[in-house]
Amino acid sequence: MTNALDDVDYDQLRQLVGLVEHDETADPFPVKSLDAVVFIAGNATQTAWYYQHAFGMRLVAYAGPETGQPDHKAFVLKSGSARFVITGGVRPDSPLLDHHRRHGDGVVDLALEVSDVDKCVAHARAQGATILEEPHDVSDEHGTVRRAAIATYGETRHSLVDRSRYTGPYLPGFQARETPRRKRLFQAVDHCVGNVELGRMDYWVDWYHRVMGFTNMAEFVGDDIATEYSALMSKVVANGNHRVKFPLNEPAIAKKKSQIDEYLEFYGGAGCQHIALATNDIVGTVTAMRAAGVEFLDTPDSYYDDPELRARIGEVRVPIETLKEHRILVDRDEDGYLLQIFTKPVGDRPTVFYELIERHGSLGFGKGNFKALFEAIEREQERRGNL
Ligand SMILES: [Fe+2]
């Protein structure tokens, strides 16, 4: 059951993730929110523990062999409005294990909460999307969920979920779990980034326009996003009120291997690269996550000592000395500023990582930090022998 611990109201969300006004009546595919980020992990039991202890998430529901699900385990974790579902195969013939063999730990489903599953699927079908699951009802003693699923890049899907007639802890078949209250480290998912193959970014941008009615928020090409050695291109699509934002990256030709190429090679194709988590206290969040063992990308002293940075960012909530101590990046645009920091990849493969983001009016993605960020990523790629 959702309870007060998870509540994030509209005004908080507006500040946290940068919501804008939107009239839903003309929207062909109205999306209410990101319902869940669903992962496949090699060991869901231990991965769920990691997100509880290192990311401060609460276990709220569970399904597995003990609840009549012989094939797999699924742990539902929450932090504010963010919901992660960690799944893993139990039986050797579980299809989740085949997926894991191909991709390693990663995101299999960016599930979207919608108010009208049938309307969305009809629109998606008319636009040529692949329907993986037709609209259907699933029920238990807590009510009925209507759901469907469509295919997006790689082997990733978007489940579409209408939970307006459901009061259970997640989905039918899941049992509620109560875990002790812990300090909440983030309140919402800000954006989920997809890496796609060379030449496919514009295809997927157009796909989100046609199939989901998403609009362009930003794009980063050429010099924005190139270092001396590697490069990428990025365009951001979002639903009407910007509650759901999907940047899409593709590699660009450069002297050495792009970080996107490294991802595509090790993930085995297109997939979700990073998830940005919105916090209203990035210093507190980074401190707690570091103490729990989460590793962040390092930023050189020169980033903070650069007089141009100080001139560019002006007054921010946290003194630059504190940002430097925690290696937090800062960027300002016409709407405000943001603070952000990136973890190293959290699994065995150099694929999925996280961003923490604290927005103060800025609706951007930290464009002013791309160079410093990519140079930090390249240092890590080099250490892995993949540059
Ligand atoms: Fe990001």
C-alpha cells in the first residue's frame, strides 16, 4: 500500500523534476507518470538489498515462489514517487536468465502509468508500434489493473498500466512487505536515458513523437558533446508535462571509442544507460550513498578552480568548496541551475549507472558539464581497457 512515506505532492514534483503545464485533452497518448523501472538482475535477492542499503529504498512488495510465482522473484522498492522492481530468474529455464545472459543486469521495462490503456495501444498500433501484450485485466482481492506492453529500443519495453481501480501494494500477485523506515535519499525519477545504435537516434526520437505524442525538449550535437577523443549525440523527448523524460543517445564518430559504443558492446545492443534520481539535498544523498559504498565519477580540482565556472554559475545554494569536496557538478541556464553527480556503473558490465540531480529552476540536463563528465567517463573507460 502506498503510504505517507512515499508521498511527493505536485508542487514538490514540479520543483524536483521540472514539470510544465500541459493540456491533456488533445494528447493522443496521455502519460500520467513513470510507473516503475523494472530491472533484470543476476541475483535479484542481493540486488534488492543493495538498493535498500545503498540507495535508501524501502521494500514494499514481493512476488516469488512463496507467493505462487515459481519461475522468478520480484522485489518492489520505493523512494518517494520512484518505484524500482528488481526481478531475477529462479528456475534454470526462466526466460529472465536468457535475458540476463544477453544483457547482464539492466532495465527491461520502463513502465508508464496511463489513464486509458486501450486508447494508448490503439494509437501505438496505428503508428506501427509492436504490441507485446494486448490490453488485459489482472485482478486480485485489491482490485483490477488494466495493462499492456509495447516494444521500444533493443529488448526494452514500455508496459502501460492503469492502476486507478487498484489499491494493492504493486500489481496483482504481489504481497505487501513492511521494512523499517530509513532516511529517504531521493524523491523521484527525473529521466531515463536510452543508448541506441549509430544512426538510430532520429528513428527513436520520431518513434516517441509518433507513437507516444512526446515532444522534443533538447538536443545536443557536435561540439556540445565531444571531447578530444570520443563523442555522442543526444536528443531528449518528453511527455506533455515533462513528468517522463527520455534522452536518447547514439555514438558519434571520433578518434577513439565512444562511451556509447562501449555500452552497446557490453549490453549487447540498445538499452537503458542511466537513470537520474531527483533529490532536494544532493550533498546529503551523496554523503549517505558514498558511506554505503557507492562509487561516483571523480571530477578534477581544475573544474572547481576555473574562474570561468565561478562566473558562469553565480550564486548557488551550496558553496563551491562543498561542491568540490563532494565532486558535485553545477550548471546554470536561463531558467535556473542544477547540481548533479554520476555514479560509476553499478553492475559487473560497464553499462547501467545513476545520476543524482538537484534542480533549482533549470529544466536542462547539465550541458555545461558534458565535457568534464565525458572526460571523467573516458578516464574510467581507459582503466577498463575500452577506450
Ligand atoms: Fe542524465
